[in-house]
Amino acid sequence: MPRRQETARGSMPLKELLIPKESTAMASFGVRDLDTMMRFAPRRYVVPAPLRSLHEVSRGEEVSAVVSVVSVRDRAMRSRHGVILEVVVSDAIEEITLTFFLTKQHQVQWHRGRLPVGARIIVHGTVGYDDYRQALQITHPAYEPVEDTDEGRAWAQRPRPVYPLRQNIAQSTMRSATEKGLEFVGSLSSPVPDEVLSRRALPRLDEAVRLVHRPLTVEDTRYGMAHLRYEEAFILQAIFAQRRDQDERIPAPVLAAEGPLQGLFDERLPFTLTDGQCEVGARIEERIGNGHPTSVLLQGDVGSGKTVVALRAMLRAVDSGHQAALLAPTEVLAEQHHRTLLTLLGDLARAGQLDGHEAATRVRLLTGSQRTAGRRETLLDVTSGQAGIVVGTHALLTESVEFASLGLVVIDEQHRFGVDHRRRLRTKGPAGQSPHVIVMTATPIPRTAALATVGDLDVLSLRESPGLRAGVTSFVVHEKLPKWEQRMWQRAAEEVAAGRQVFVVCARIDEDEADAPAPPELDENGVEKPPSLEPARGVTQTAQRLAEHPEFAGARLGVLHGRLTGEEKQEVMAQMVRGEIDVLISTTVIEVGVDVPNASTMIVLDAERFGVSQLHQLRGRVGRGEHAGIAFFDTTAEVGAEHSQHLRRIADAADGFALAELDLRRRGAGDLVGEEQSGLQRTLKHLDVMRDARAIEQARQDAFAVVAADPDLTVHPALAGAIADRLRDADPDVERS
Ligand code: ADP
Ligand code: MG
């Protein structure tokens, strides 16, 4: 991952501080000034082996010992070219020989110069055995002079920082550069106020960087790093706090009317809202009613009832005399939303039509592919305010579409919707006001990850699924264990016999084509290089095999994949929905938008080739009605292999929230969904959103308090500077407001 070039403002340039070799090494990591260098943390530490007395060490042990030099001699090697240097050392009780095999005379001189008789040194190495002399020895130990005091020994035993390296850069160069920097820690700029640090029992910055780069103990490194992590979280949260504060100063339409549309809609709902929907709905109403633009992230699994919640808020906007826009990432999805809203609203969406309700509004679809005449009419409705609800793609916001009075924008799926989009929206409201924003996502983010990445949004979650959901139980099946596979197909056949329907999903259409997606690679922590996977099973061949399978004799099979025409696909899906197909074998085309309440079984073949959320969406296709769902994740991976364990963890995860955590732990925060939301995520340096949850929460409290007391950070110039650096760092275009 290429690092951006970073220069903290007002910080000492390294070029003036270091020799060229050192500043070049740092520059290869984009580190060009003192403040940045002192926050460039070691990747790890090497901790010397524990100090021992020589009489208690034994062969094969790794040891450290404080000793003095008794004698030094060298002799030519008998069999090879070179010199053996033997240094006898003693810790007053026992002696041991340090042995060096050297090829050059100057090496001999160098060691002799550092090892005069009587010198006190600390030796680190592995104890070996010299067969010739029949005695213990340490070959090629590391050693350095030591003062034989408590401090001296502690210093000699200190953890050694190991910095990341690039080609042609020596560890010693990174160390010497940082060592020089340590002499100037007094000039570092510390954005976290001292008062906050002492309340959180954290070291001051100068102490922290000493502990990080020149620790005496492993405990020191943790204490020092705690400051750097906290500082990073604190700056992020201060950014979010300032954004919130800015929002507080911008006026927004007050969407507080209590009807009539929303009330009529509620009356007509064929179901009652879940507690979760009511609670989330109330919190949204509270926010959009208060006269300042609010940004809500509404997250919940597919089918958790987000759309209904958002629609109620949109109706409130219309009731309050304003308009609402619903944006989807694609035209197809926009059309689907449009149909959904028309269905849900019924005569409430038919203003001006004969069968329209007297309180009705208009719900308009506006896409780029509309023909000009229809489009003009729609635009007129939008501009005049006749259309209370407008559905479209994100283009709605960039085009010069004029709303009469846009009060609320609902965005489906946040991935492509970043902070800059939200900023742009600020100008779309009536008379200098900013509309409210609700972003809906079916890929939830764990709470602390959300705080660290989209901390300027209010995150509201729908965790329970509404309605008559019987739910779904997932199993991992190993193709290598034929009994399991047989049982899986048998089970599917039983479901068909009981009148229910089965989905079989394959990773590709045809086995004689190389069109299967590769399995996701697992990182060094997740172990395993990609195994030599067997080729994935195809839709065509799987359908043939099932047709010949005695268990499925008489079952009606259907196939569905991207090579069928749009009409064919619709017809197959329609048959499945009508129950005229018992087993549908398909690629992932069924992923989006299908509802077959009678489907009870989902079989995913070569499941390791699918992503976490894909598998979750797939299994969400069954168990939607009154029948309990079963999902089988069938894999060719060996039992216990990483892919198999990974599938098992997905199988065991209760919902999208549990999966999000799982995914995050596995991948690290690397490409979290929130990235584009804040533009900040991609440059997290020290923070791990799972591990550092507590620090993130504390930093949020503290930073919000600091910003509340000093919104423009006039008495916190170091923090203001750090924020400016951070924003420019994250993205020069997106972030500068
Ligand atoms: P999401 O947008 O989160 O995917 P939707 O709002 O589209 O979920 O809801 C999924 C389905 O569940 C829709 O058919 C919707 O009408 C239905 N639904 C929503 N809320 C409830 C509820 N409280 N009880 C029963 N069914 C509900
Ligand atoms: Mg939906």
C-alpha cells in the first residue's frame, strides 16, 4: 500500500536534522519531518533472552549474560581459510567460550578492539557445544559493553525496536535516524491537551515517543504506543466533533409535522412495526425535527425493515411541506425502489389521479434513460413541489435538478457515497438550508469501527428481523466426505417431497470454462496460501447430475444464469416464485431482490469462492416465510483447512452484525466499508478498530468535550494543526471544506 507523503506543518524537516542516508531512508516511507518520524512506530521489538548465570545454562538455550573477558586468542582454521577467534568470558562463577569464525583480519582486529581483557560485556546468543574441547560455547554472540549496575543491566536487556524496511535500507539506519530525533522531542507538537492525558493516565508525547523508540521494558512500549493510538483516535474524533459542530450552525428544514400522510400510511401497514423499527423511527424523527441537518447511518440486514423506516421519515418530510429524495446506486435499483414505494403507498402516492387519496402526494422516478417528454413532466413535478417523493440515482444530486424544497435525502447503500457527496447536498435544500440525510446499508459496521470511521454520522441499527421469519440454520458440508454430501442432497430432496423449494448456487455457469472467481486469499494471520482447489462446479453440469440423481426423480429443475436473456431470466424467476420449479440451479443472479417464501433450502457449491456478505445474502433467501430455512455451504476444502474453518465461522454467525465483526477481525480494518464515508479510514496508522475500542470511545468523549468548549480550537492550536494535517493527508480533494 503506497504511503502518502506527509509533512506535518511547522515540524522540523528531517533533511536539516539527519545525514542524507537517514533522511532518504525515512523519505522512502513518506516521512519527511520530525513529528511524523517520531510517530513512525517500530513494527515489532526484539527482546533479549533473560539474564542468566553461566553455571545454570545448558545446550540449546538462548541466553543473555553479563560477563567479563578473561582471555582472547585467535588461530587459523585447519580445514578452511580463515581465523577462529576464541574469547573466554566469566561471570565470576563459571567460564564459557565465545567463538567467532572470521574470514578477514580486520574483523579479528575489530572484535579484539572491543573485547580487551577485563572488559564487562553483555552477551546474547544460543548456547552450543564444542565437541573438540568438550565444553559449552556460544558461537557468534551479539555483545555490547555494559555497566554492571542495575541500570546498566536493564539498559542492556532493553527491547530493540525493529522498523519496517524497504529495499537497500538498513535497520541500523532507521534506528540511528530515530535516535537523533529523540534529542528533539521537546519541539514536537502535541495535539492532546495535557489535562486529558493525565485524566486518561497516558504519558505525555515526549515521554511516549521515548518509550516507543527507546524502551527499557516491553511494558514501556505498550505505554508509549497507548499515547500514539489515543492521539490518533483523538484527532479523528475532533474532526467528527467539528463536523457536527458545523452542522449545528447550518439551518435545516424542520420535519416535525405529525401527519396526515405518515399516519395514514401507518394505518394501512399490513403489519405492526417491530420495537426496533419504532425506536429507530423515533430517533430519526427527533433528529430531523430539530432544525439542523442530521446525517444518519441506518444499518440492518436485507429484510430488516429499513425501507419502511426510511419511508415513514420521507412521509414526515412531505407532511412538513417539503420533499424527500430516495437515491439508489443504479437505475435498476432505483426503478425497483420506485415500484416498492408505489406498492407500499397505494392511493397515497396517486395525487391528481381519480383513485388518489385526498391527502396523496406524487412519487416520481427520475433516471437518465427516461425519454425527454416524460422526463420534462417529472422535472416539472420536482421543481413545482408536486412530487413529494423523488426516486433516482446519485446523478440526481449532480445534475442541475431543482427541487422546490428538498428536506430529506435517503440513500440506499452507502458504499459509493462519501463525505464529499454529503457536503454537496448541503446546498440542495430550500433557501440556504441543508436537507437531512439518511444512509441505509445492509453491510453493517461494528460499533467502534463506526465510531472510528463514520463518527460524524448517527449510527442506528435494526437487529431483529420483522415478520414471520422462521430463520435459517447453516451447515458446512465437505465434498470430500461423501456421506455428508449424500445427506445434503437427500435433505434437499426431502424438502422437495414436502412441497418446498430449493436453491442451488454455483460459482460458474459451465465447468469447461475458466469463469469461476478465485477463492478469497487469506492473509498471513488467516494462514494458508490458496490451496490447489478443484475446479468449481458449474450450473449446467450440476443440473445434469441432479436430473440423473434418483432422489430427484420427478422433481422440476430449473436453471438460471447470466447467459439467459432478460426475458428468460424473468420467466424462470416467475416460475420459481409461482412454485413451478422445485430446484433452481443458478449462479448468484438470484442474490438481489428475490422473495420466494416457500423456499426452504439454500445449497451453495464451492462456497469458499464466495465473499462473506455474499454468503450471508444468499442464505437470507430462505427461511423468509413460515418454514425454517437450511443453508449448506458445500466446500472441496479439507476438513479443518482454513477455508473450511472460515465457512464454519460464517455458518455460526447469527446476523450481519456478527459477520461484520468476523470479517473485520479477519481482514483487519484495511478496507472497511466506512472508508469512503469519512475519507479518513484508509490512513489509520496505529489504531485497530477492534482492539482499540476503549481508546476510541474515550477519545470520542474527550474530543467532543474539547471541541464543545472551543469550537474553533483557538486555544488548541496544536490540535487544529494536527486536524489540518490529517485531512490533507486523508485526501486533498475530498476533505478540504
Ligand atoms: P430492508 O430495506 O431492510 O431490506 P424492507 O424494509 O424492504 O427491508 O423490509 C423487508 C420486507 O419486510 C418487506 O416486504 C417489508 O414490507 C416487510 N416488513 C417490514 N417491516 C415489517 C414488520 N414490522 N413486520 C412484518 N413485515 C415487515
Ligand atoms: Mg430494502
